[in-house]
Amino acid sequence: MNTKEFFGKLANGYVWWNLLAMAVVVVLLCFGVKYGLDYYTHHGEGIMVPKVQGMTYNKARLLLEQEGLIILVTDSGYNKTLPADCILAQTPGSGTKVKEGHIIYVTVNSPTSPSFTIPDIVDNSSVREAEAKLMAMGFRLLPAQTVPGEKDWVYGIVCRGRRVSNGDRIPIDYPLTLLVGGGSIGESDEFEYVDQSYSQPEDVQVDEFEVVTDPTE
């Protein structure tokens, strides 16, 4: 095909009509995809997430289901000032716009305080190291009790009048008392510690405390 024949075919109206028809189809497809996706995904529409933080789980579930949303518990925490099964946090937060059927993730309040394992501090650390580790875990410490032994060395831990050891699991809201050496003693000397308990708050009914040994130890 020479140049003259090529330009002759371009001048043919049939070719131009085909090109125009193809362009129209492409434009229609673009608009169809855009508006079709908007319609399918309800673009611009949304449900305002209500605030469920502070509500009980059942009340929050009913409220979210009425709005067309789904509630899912992903974690638990502990706040003794709030009732058990209370919503402590939610994601997404209140006021966020989401689509119908969106999942709202919540953290609920545990009915009991969490327990943590006593680290390896008895007869293995100074009082400063022990206090730093226990306070970092969230434990509350009562004034240390002095016992015969190397100065500022931790010889034991007392919880509610009972001796606890490394590896024992203790509820985080039970305060601890460190048994700390007040000075050097001879190898043959012996000493006894005096139980130091505390008054349980009236609103917490705990008759006994049982030390649970970590099974992994």
C-alpha cells in the first residue's frame, strides 16, 4: 500500500464512523464504571458511628445493630471503677462515618483484675531493682519490711499476710510488701518475718487468697 492509497482510506467516511463509534463506547464505559461503582458502594452515604464507650456490652450491641452495624470484642481490660462487661474503648470512634454492616471493634471491662507473674527478684535483686520492676508491671507497694540480712537486698515478698515466691501469679490490685535486709548477719543466724496484711476494702469481698503457680515454671 502506497501513501496515496493510505490517505485515501483515511478519507473514507466509513473509517471515521468506526473510530467515532469506538470513542463513544470508551467514554460510555468510563462513565458506566464510575457511576456503577458509586452506586454499588453507596458513595457519599454513611452511618454515623454512635458512642458506645461506657455502655454495657448488651446495650451497645443493641444500639449498633439498630444502626446496621456489627460489634466484635477484640480485647479486655480492667477498670475497678466501672462495672464488668462495660465498653472501655471502640474502633472506629464515635462520629466516624462507615458503611452499613461495618464492624465496630470494642474492648470490654473484665470482671476480675488481671494477674501477673512475680519476676525473679526474691534473693536476686536489690530493693531498688525490685521496686522498679514491680511498679512498672502495675503493682502497688506497701512500705518495705526490714528483716535481718544484707542491707537493701530483697529476701521475700508478702501479699495479704502470706509469703509469695518468684513465678507466683498475683492479682494486680493486691498490694505487695518487700522483705528487705537491714544489715549483715552470720550464716548461722536465722530470722522470721512478721505477716503484714492489709484491710480489704468494704466493696470487695475476698475471703481467701490462693497463690497460683505458673505451670510453665
